[in-house]
Amino acid sequence: MATLKDVLRKIGAVKKTQQITKAMNMVAAAKLRGAQAKMENFRPYAGKFAEVIGSLSAHLNVEASPLLEQREVKNIELLLVTADRGLCGSFNGNLNNVAEKFLRAKGAEGVGTSLVCLGRKGRDYFRRRETNMRASHIDVMGRFDMSNAITIAQDLASRFIGGESDEVYVVSAHFISMAIQRPVTRKLLPISPEELGGPGETAGAAREYLYEPSPEQLISSLLPTHVNVQVYSAMLETSASEHAARMTAMDNASRNCKDLIRSLSLTYNKARQAAITRELMDIVGGAEALKK
């Protein structure tokens, strides 16, 4: 049975842990405000950009840009966007599981797969497994820099244009609310007008755009920018989701510490009362023995 000193030591350790989790909760809340603001400000731009690209590419032949080329799928590449740090519950694990299932499914179809990891947690997870990890990028999720997204997007696009990959997918988090962040898998390349909600879709059928210069001239510069925008959007969504998941996890940890402190305090009080009772019994027993 634990002594009173052991129980007091455990209570002190749990209180220190509670202070740490509360501090991490406040830090995550502060970072979430900035990340969520950037994500919500960028969402309308990314959505409208995709809509315009869908309308523009729907009227062009696939020969207008190599990024529109549909070909037989022999090799695919997956961009996995995770966090660089942990202590955010099952957030990183869910993303890794979705990516692993996707790669296994494609491998079972006889398609060659390669992986690009954006984030330390994804890299560390797949580095311990038999996965063709072509590249990894770490310590970039904490900096909202468009140049990082452009570098990664250009690398993916150049391999697609060069024929080293026939399709490119992205696995990232989608921020829904403070309590819900879901992993999503989206096709990045080749760009399909139907998937972007082009004029063939009901939502975009009523919209008609006038372009100057001609769509053929615009498409060559807008499609690479669209890839950059989609990668950057995935980074923003994942970053905001990471901070929300960490905030929730630290809040749960603080409550668990509070419950554990209450339980340990009850154990300490019971042990202390038992020790006092034993001492009183010894005193009473000694007094009775002296009387006899």
C-alpha cells in the first residue's frame, strides 16, 4: 500500500501536469485564432478560383495544358499533410490511417505508389513502414508562407508533366468546427472540370464568364496557380484543425488531472485517517495495559 508521502508526491506531480496542460490549452487557443482567421479568409478565394478554373477548362481540349491530360493510371503520388507536433489526440493518427489505407488500396489494384509527407508526424509514421516515401518536408506547418506551398506544388506538377506520376492526390484535414476535423482525400492532378464544378454542373450552369485574353492564353498560367492554391489551402485547413484538436485534447487532459487529484486526495485522507486511528488505538491499548 502506498504511504502518505507517496500519495502526496503523486498529487504534486499531477498538479504540475495540470498546469502544463492548461498552459498548452491557452497557447493552442491563441494559435488557433490566427490560423482559423487565415483559413476562413482564404476559403472564398480558393473556392472561387476553383470555380473559375472549372468554367475555363470545360471549354478547352485536354491538349491546352499538360495539367489537364487524362492518361492510363500506372503510378500515383500522394501528398500527406500532417502536423509537426503531437499532443493533439488522434488527429495525426487519423490522417496517417487514411493515407495508409489509400496507398494499400491503390497497391492492391496494381498501381505504383509514392508518398510525399508534409509534416513531421506523417514522415515519422511512414518512415517505419514499407512505403515508397519520395520526399518529406518538416517544420513548415508553423509558418503560413505561400512560397512553401509553391515549392511543393511545382515539384508535384513537374513530376506529373514528366510522366513520373499519372495522378496526384492530397490527404489533409478539413476544419468543420472546434470539435470536428475530418481527414479528406482529394485529387489534385490531373485537373478535371467536373470535379471543380464547371459549367457542366448544375451549380455553375447559370454562370458565364468573359475572358480576356483568350482562355487558351489564360489556362497556361492559371492552372499552375490553381495547384499552388490547393496545396496552400490544404496546409491552412490542417494547421487550423491541428490547433483545434490540441486545444480539445489539452482541455480533456486538464479535466482528467482534476478528477485524478480528487481521487488521490480522497485516498490520502483515508490513509491519513487510518493512520490516526491506529495511533489512537495504540495509545488506548497502552493506557489499558498500564492500568492492569
